[in-house]
Amino acid sequence: MTHTAKQQKAPWHFWLVGLIGLPWNGFGAFDYFMSQSGGAAYLRSVGMTDAQIAYFGAMPTWAIGVWAIGVCGALAGTILLLLRSKWALPVYVISFLAFLLSLVYNDFLTNGGEVIGTNWIMNFIIAAGCIFFIWYASAMQKRGLLR
């Protein structure tokens, strides 16, 4: 008898990955929403300079949208993973692509690297996290755990 995603029990690491992914990806979404709703006051509260705050204030709408897709997509991917939805994988992929586009905008299309400072170590950690979640969702999909 074959097991469907509903019938097959998820391994312990499935829940661990999902529960770690919620705060990991949730922080990015939180920071985005606070940056957008709290504006300069929030950005100042996290230690940004006036030049950095001005840089964020001058971001074009498309770049803000890409940022939102990246961070909200990562959180949505984790929620979809925990719901055992096959949509977790493409949402994670879209989130990662948005992250990469944000890097291009900040570091190559603007002077964001100079104003904000490019933290390549943190960017590497975020990229590694994105790749891990894509790999994990793909592996769980191949095992038949996502429906």
C-alpha cells in the first residue's frame, strides 16, 4: 500500500525544521513590516544613521516589493511546509530569487553597500538558509510528505 502525504507520518526533523524556520524567517518579515510601518523611528531604534534612513526612504517601490516578496515568501514557505503543502517549494524558490534581486539592487545598482555597509557574512548566512529550506522542501516533496 502506498502512503499519501496525509497518511505518511512526518519525521521528527520535519517539525524541527519548521519550528526553527518560523522565527528565522519570521524575523525578516517582522523587520520589513516594522521598517515600513515604523519608518525612521524604527530604523533609528535599530541603530541606523540618518544617511541609512534616507537610503531606505528613497527606495523605489519595486525594490520595496522585492524585499517584501523575499521576507514574506520565506515565512509563507515555512507555514506552507508545516501545512505539508507542495507550494512550499516554489514559494521558497521565489523568496530566494527576491533575496538575490535585493542584493543586486543594494550592492550593484545603488550605493547601498557604501551607505548601509555590505555584510557579506550575513548575506552568505541568509543565502545558505534559503538554499537549505529549498533543499529540505524538495527532499520532503520527493518523500511524498508534501501534498
